[in-house]
Amino acid sequence: MKPLLDRRHRPVSQGLDAPSNHSGPRGIAGTWGKVLGSGVVPALVGLIAVSVGLSFSGAHFASAANGVAIGYYAAIVGLLTIGETIVLITGGVDLSTGPLLGVSGMTGAVVILNGHASPALGILACLGTGLVGGVANGLLVAYARITPLIATLGVGSVATGCTLLLSKGGNTLAPLPAAYTWFGSATIGIVPVLLIGVVVLYIAGEMALRRTVFGRDLYSIGGNVKAAILAGIPRNRRLLTLYALAGLCYGVAGLAETGFLDAATSAAGQSQILPPIAAAVIGGVALVGGRGSLLGALVGVVFVATIEDGMAILNIASSYTPIVYGLVVVAAVGLGSIQGGSFLRRNSTGGSG
């Protein structure tokens, strides 16, 4: 079927926040302008308010050491949020984030410690495991036409089981070679190398979403998948590629967390399913697809990390954390609905994948 419009010029069905080639290259400044107009301002205001409040709480929130701690947590959640964000932009959702982080880190550790392999091979095993999990998600969503919620939930459950099997019932594998833990533990001065790498990934990913055909196609699929298919966008290939990239991000997160802890634990990632979704939604990413940005999601990541850190330094029980995340997500979605009117409308195009 002949495409309705040449996609090299403009996506046929743009989402609520889809980029346009006609705007011309404006660099990071122009990109941030679009981000600030996409519903992320309330998150910035909330982040500033929470940070100021914690700074005057009498705790050590404003200390350099605490800033580094927030940076480490934000970097790991940030890696998961990259994958979650690009999936949400297409109208899907990924519940395999934390489980794939856990199984990736455990696989790399098992290859090194039990398989007596080199750290390089362990790193490849870690990243490869995340990639395989992402490809599995992509095949189920794109070709088997299984709803993303169910597909990723199933893959995540399998990943959790594999983590337990690899750890022989929940054992911790440690210590690990310095070459394997370097990415998650090395610093330049007091700044974690991991944090620098994540910021670079966010900037590069944002530019890819805004300036490449692949990125614009993701917005088009999330905005109106039927129109995107009629326009000649290869939906299945795009979805398979994006889920594979998301899985690779989870593998990198597994490498980072294992390196930071200098150990692979069976519990790694089990509490990291909701935070990436919360960060993305707080940062202005629409749950129905077609709207959002990685730089906006990055603001959400910092907000989530700050809330997590604030609860810890104020000695608030960790059992309250899911409650806080739930309330924050509901508030963010509700605010987006009020601001955008049709923010949560259910489009008739099957935007879920």
C-alpha cells in the first residue's frame, strides 16, 4: 500500500508531543523548550519545593555525600526509565524493568564467579541477558500481538524465576572483579562515572527521538497506530527494535547496580518496577502514548530519587514508599488530565502497542 505521506518530511499521525521536522534544528535549548511545554513544569516546581523543604529539615540532605547517594540511585532508576519511556511513548507499558535488571546482573556474576570467565565476558553476558529479555518482549507484543501489560509481566516473571535459579535459591554472589564493577562504582572526583554516562544517554536519546525517523515513528505509533501503518511505518519492526533497546537499558542497569553493590543479589530489581513508570509519568509522558520526552522523564527520575532519599533520611518506614509512589503517580496523571483535557482519552487505534 502506498504511504499517505512521505515520512521523511512529517509523521502522518503525530502524538500530543510529537516532534516535527519543520521546526528546524534548534539544539538542546529548543528541545528543552518543548519539554517545558509538555507538562513537566509541575514536576520541576515540586522537585524544587521538596528539595528546599528537606534542606531545612535539619537532616543532612544538602550534604555532598547525600548528593552523591541521590545521584547513584537516580542513575540506576534513570537507566530503567529510558526503556520505560520509549515504550510508553508508543502506548505500551513495561513491567519487566526490575526483573530484567536482576537477572542480567545475576547472569553476569554467575558467568564470572561460577563459570570462571573474564570480566569482559561477564559484562557481555549481563548486557546480552537484558537484550534477550527485551527481544522477547518485542516478539510477544509486535508479532504475537499480546498486550504489552501481559507480555512484559510474563517476561518479568520468567526473569525473576531465572534469577532465583541462578542464585540457587537466593544466594548472594560476591565479591566481583574490579573490571566488572567499574561502571557502577568508579568516580571522577566525587561524581560517579555512572551518573555522567546516564546523563549522556538521556541527551543522546532525546536527540534521537526528536531528530531521527525512528524516533518520530515511535510518536506516530503511540498517537495513532492505524494511521501510522497506513503511512508505511513498519510497526512490528519498530516495536521489536524499541523493546530490544529497552531490554539493553535494563541490562546496563543490572551491570550498574551489581557494580555499585559489588554483589549480585536475588532481590535486585524487585522494587524497581513502579519507580520508572512513576518517573516517566511525573516527567510528562502520557500513559496512552504519543506524548513525552526523555529529558522530561529525567526530571521525573530526579524527583523520584529525591523523594526516596528524603524518606530515608527522615526515617520514614520503607513500607510507605509504594503508597507515596502510588499517590504521586495518580496526582501526576490527574494533573496531566486537567491540563491536557484529553490526556487520558482512550484512542480507538489500539495505542497499547
